[in-house]
Amino acid sequence: MEELFVNNVEWAEKVKKDNPDFFRGLSEEHAPEYLWIGCSDSRVPANEIIGLMPGELFVHRNVANLVVHSDLNCLSVIQLAVENLKVKHVIVCGHYGCGGVTASVSNQKLGGLIDNWLLSVKDVEYLHRASIDYSGQEKKTINQVCELNVIEQAVNVSMTSVVLDAWNRGQELVIHGWIYNMADGLLKNLGVNISNVEEMRSQYNSAIESSNRRYSGS
Ligand code: CO
């Protein structure tokens, strides 16, 4: 563990070398523009993949980047981000090959609480069962469900009372759905970008259609 403290000192020195006032400025203000809701997977480090420094990204991560309407942890983060920090964008970011989605698609039991948590991914699968291709390579099916899951969770964010109230007040807030490919380090916008309640259905439908098109017949 000692190595981690050594790394920490080196990191802080490096940041201070580039910007001597960096930490003083940060300790006085917290005003990120973005809330990131991503997977806990260690291969998807939120700040790093979009090149943001401490102070620029408010982060919530859980297994399979789920937004469950009874999860007080996630809902509290969304409320704090939207009502207090006044973020302008909420990004739900999934990733291909997600272990949580893999367990769900392959009906693999991980044991204990995690199986219950991942039932929300099963719900996504069930909802889209008519368009999910289970006939080809399992890897492809998993990636299709990874995309569908992000789109569903982005809509879940949009349906929270916190977000609906914000839009009602005229607060500027856009909900996005992205997916990360750890094989090349690149992000893809899944085409769901919801900036008001009227757009929710059309953004959802077009993102689902585009995703299904990517996975059908090829
Ligand atoms: Co994951």
C-alpha cells in the first residue's frame, strides 16, 4: 500500500508544477459542469478518458452503470449534481464487454447481492427481447445489451423527479448516453441527448432504432 502514497505525492507535485495554485483554487470552489454515471469497472476511469482534471467531473459509478429509481445513493448524487452544483450535462456512460451485462446475458450467477442488482439489466433484456440477437456470437449480444442498457438508464435519469423539476424551472440540463470501447479507448455517442421532457420519447426511439440497426443482419 505504501506505493500508493508515494504515487500520490508524485502526482500532487506534478500537478503543482504545472499550476502552483491548482489545489488552493480547487479547495475554494466546486463547480463541475458534468455528472458522470458510469460502471465501476476499473478499466473505465471517468476523468482520464475524457481528459478532465479534478473539479471538472462529478462522478457516480456502480456495477453496470444503472440508474434504479429506488437507489437512494444514485438519486442523491443526481439531486446534488443538478440542484446544488447545477451541472449542465449528465452523461450515462456504459462500456462494451461490461461484466455486469455479461453475467446477465449469460445467466451467470455471481452470487449474493450482485445477482439482485443485475436484475435491472435483465429487465432491459426482457424489454428488448424481440430485437436482441441471441443467435450469433455471445460477445456481440452482450455489446448490444450494453448499448440498450445505456439508453434505458439515460431515460431513467430523465424520468427522475429531480430532472423533471429542473426542466420545469427552465434549468438548462442535457442527459446523454455514451458507450466506451476499452479495446481502442474511444467513446461513442449513442444518439440519446435529451434536453427537455418533450424530446425524451423521440430521442429514446431513434437511439434504440440506431442501436438495433447496428446489430441486426450483420
Ligand atoms: Co461494466
